Amino acid sequence: MSDQPSISSAAGAPPIVFDDVSMAFGARRVFDHLSFRVPAGLIAVILGGSGSGKSTALRLIGGLVQPVSGRVLVDGEDVARLGERQLTRVRAKLGMLFQGGALLDAMTVFENVAFPLREHARLSAAEIATRVRESLAAVGLPDAEALLPGQLSGGMVKRAALARAIVMRPTILLCDEPFSGLDPISACRIEALLGGINARFGMTIVVVSHDIASTMRMAARVLILLPDGAVEGAPADLQRSGDARVAGFLQPDVEAALRQEAAAVAAAPVEAAAGPW
Amino acid sequence: MVTAIRALGGATVDAVAELGRFAAFAASLARSIVTPPPRVGRLVDEVFKLGVLSLLIICLCGAAVGAVLGLQGYNTLVRFGAADSLGAVVGLSLIRELAPVLTALLTTGRAGSATTAEIGTMAVTEQLDGLRMMSVDPLHYIVAPKALAMLLVMPLLSALFTVFGIFGGYLVGVRLMGLDPGRYMSSLQDAVDFRDDILGSLLKALVFGLLVGLISTYRGMTTAPTSAGVAAATTSTVVTASVSILLVDYVITALWGV
């Protein structure tokens, strides 16, 4: 475990490297001097509080936003310095599961999953249908081909989006809050799916999550984004960590936090009622 | 005083910057329209959504405006003993001015606002980012077909508005007021010049189609990522496009007499 993360890879060059990356949106700082590496073929989870920059880290990997400074390397290429055409080449290695699924709502599930194949793969209609059905079966959604995204439950949307994210056989899968908004059983299914995809296809998976329990079960490496820096390590090491910030994040004292919030609310000045109410 | 001048300066700088962004967007859009592969299927879908689904409202409004013009025109012309010129008055009013302008305003309200809302919602729900991550340019796949469809359908809808307007004027003038149908049609035929009036009218509609297409897609792509942002962008499309149509209409009429 280290304060300046450097996840070492046993299986060659790490496919994702953050090298001294600082990020801000206008005047709002997101994180400063963030460095970490995600080794190939493992599941890495990025944890952190709201607004800590977890989703932004994924968007940096996909080249959807640009860092203020530093390098974001995907398979050795700095995505922040690539043009659109070169980004297309890098994005072919990436699949992304967005928080809300981001399915195209005018298309059926089948058409959504087939979409990247139709755009980029030179396959016949029959081959595309086979690949789509394989992906849908892999995520346990074989009977939803004809449904529109609006007709799906939250868990089904995530699974359909996951099927679309893996249909091109990317080497890296990015998942933004895959468990958010799901009931515990659906969340467990998605967790199992990600583990299965990692095992079956050998994909490197980067998950952004709030869910500490699932993170500790599925992650090989964990990066915690804290207000004053980042901490990285294996789940077991982090759980045994003597770092008060890590312990405070992984085992928060909820009752103390509630007492603190209640005291803050009680201490807040109450304006005199101005109207009839 | 200094504060007021500073605010005025800030607003001017913001407006110029916004115009610059709009021009850059228009240039990117033009480039993506000519970038292969051509999105013919998407274009046909958009022509259907923006054009075919607007037919009813355009035909109804065209007939209603023509009927009102017929009534007002007849009541005025009959005072000067010129009721036989009703066909020319209705036809020229529609062809030169009312059809392209009202079609553009109606299309802005029905299709322009829908275009902004659709693109804005796609931005809010990360569908545009989803396309980018699949190496598909949203400008090429989503925006360009919508803008091009708006450009193509506007002259056609305007022509249809004119036809139904002339028909509405005919119904009032001939069937209601008892004008001779031959005189109505011959005065129309004598007054309307194909190049100056009809081509000019189609040119106006084409320019308005370009304006509505650009403004509605630009507002969609620059929507703030919230539901309130989508609502504000939609309203902004209707207001900006409507005002632009009326201002550009004046400029075209003043410069080229169309």
C-alpha cells in the first residue's frame, strides 16, 4: 500500500497509467497530481466520496475530457494528446458501461448491442446477430432483444449496456457505478457478471463504485480517492491499514457522522418566518 | 456608471464569444455532412420526423391563413372595385412572405424545439458520450442528419403551405364571396413570376431551414446537463430561431427584393 500509488503489473506493461494527472472543471478542482497504474487482466475499483473525481477518472481514460496536466496512458498512448482519429483507434480497445446505461433510446436492445458491430465490424447480418445473441446470453439477457430501453428495469438496462460494452471484445472495460440504483440482488448479479467477464475474456476491468462491500469482494486492486490525496492497494491490505483516512472511509462511524450532522443543523441560524406560514 | 459599462462590456464579450462558438459549430457540422459514410438512412428518418409529421399542421395553417387573407383581401379590394385581383393578393402575399416565414416559425415550434430537446436529452443521459466511446461522432451520426433534413424539408413545407393557402383563399373568395374562379386564378397567374417570386420564396425557405437547423442542433449540443437545462435550451431555440427568422427575412427582402 502506498500514498503515491503505483500498481505494479506482473503481466507486462499496465494498460492504464495515470501519470501525475491534475483535473479541474473551471475553478473547481477535482484532483491533483494523481498517479496510478491498472495492471492487465485484473479488476481494479476506484472508490471515493461524491465529487472526488471517480467518474472523471474513467472519462479521462476514454478521452471524453482532457486533464489540466499530466498524462493518461492507454496501452502506452497518451489519450489527452490524441486527435479524434487516433482516439478512435484507442477507443476500439475500450468498452464503457455508463452509470445510466446510455443506451440509444430509439433502438431496441438488439439494435443497441448490434450498433458498434454495424459501425465498425465488417460482418454479415447473420454474424452480427450471432455476436449480439452471444453477448446478451453472456449477461443473462437473452429474451429482451425486441424491447426498447424504456421498457427495461434498471438491472436490465445495466446488463444490456454491459452486453453492448463487451460485444466488440474490448481489452479494457470501464464501468461507471454499475451497482447504483439497483436492488441488492440485481447488484450481486452485475458483480458476478463482471467477475465472469473478467475470467472468461481476460478483460482488464476498471470499476467506479461507492459500494465498499462489493469492492472488497471483486477487486484485485483498489484506489481510494480522498480529499487530500489517493491511496491504493490490495483490498485485504487496505482493510488492515493503519491509515486513519482509509479506515475512516472503509469503516465509517455512521453514528458519529449523524451526530455531527445533527449538531450542525441545530447550530444553523433559523431565519424568522417572513410569511403567513 | 462604471459597473454598467463593465456589465455592457461583459455582455458584449459573451455575445461575441457565443457567436464564435456558433460559427465553429456550423463549420464542424458542414465538415461532418460531407464526411463519409453518408448517413442516408438516418437522413430519411429525420426527413420523416421533421417533414412528414409536420404535414398536417402546415396544411391546416396554410389553408387557414389563405382563408383569412381571402376574407381581409376581399373586404379591402371590393372598396376599390378591385375584387378580381384577390388571387394576386393572396398568392403574392403567401409566396413572397407569409409561406416561408410562417412555415419556418411553425417548424421551429414543432420540429426545432423537438430537435433541441432530443439532442439535449441524449447529452444529459450520456448517449452522446456513449456514441463517442463507440468511436461514432455524434455530430456525424445524430446532428448532421437533423440539420440537413431541416434544410431539405423547409422549402417543401413552404411550397405546401403556399398551395393550401391559395386553396383557402380560393374557397373564401370564390365559394363564399362569389368571385369568378377564372378571374381568381388568372389574376394569380398574371401576378406571380416564377424566378422572382417562386424561386425567391424557396430561397428564403432554404435560408430559414438552415437557420432553424443550425440553431436547434447547436442549442441541443450545448445544453446544460440537467432537466432544467434541456427546458431552457428548448425555449432558447424557439426564441432565438423565431427572432432570427424575422430579422433575416427583413435583410433578404431589403437586399434582394424577394
